[in-house]
Amino acid sequence: MSHKKVVCFSCGHVMFFEHISRRDECEKCGADIRVCKNCQFYDPTAYNECREPQAEPIQDKERSHFCDYFEPASNQRGAQASSSKEELLAAAEALFKKDK
């Protein structure tokens, strides 16, 4: 069987799993592994933040779940998406900032 590479959304630690269960946690920070932010379908700009149209909506994207469509992302997409969202908000605030 092949091992799946998982990059923790919380700390960026790289791990390899043969099977990812709902109870698996990051070896480094203890964050849940089977979460939306570690999934290849996670997209903060998509409806319900998921590109899989058949997946049930999940409220907490950082907590373990039973989604049948979960596939680990091979990069740290969750952290990248969060930082790009923060960068966009900062740019928007700078754009509309009034001069004193």
C-alpha cells in the first residue's frame, strides 16, 4: 500500500499515513488531520469552502469529520489560503484608508 503525504494545516509539519482515520493527530502540534483544511477539495473561495459538490457542508473546517470525499492535500493549502485572505484584507483596507 502507498503512503499519503499530509502537510498539517496548523504547523506545516509533513507526515505520511497509510490510512488516515478520524482520530489521527499531527505529531508536532496535536491538530486533527482529517479536517477540511488538509483536504485537496478545500477552497475558501468556493461554496461551503469545498470544491466537491456532493460533500455535506461542514461547519468547523479545523475539526475532524466523517466526510467520504476527504483526500489529503499534498501541500499546505489551508495556511496559504488564510495568509492570502489576510493579505487581501490588508490591501483593501490600505486602498480605502483616508488620509489625515
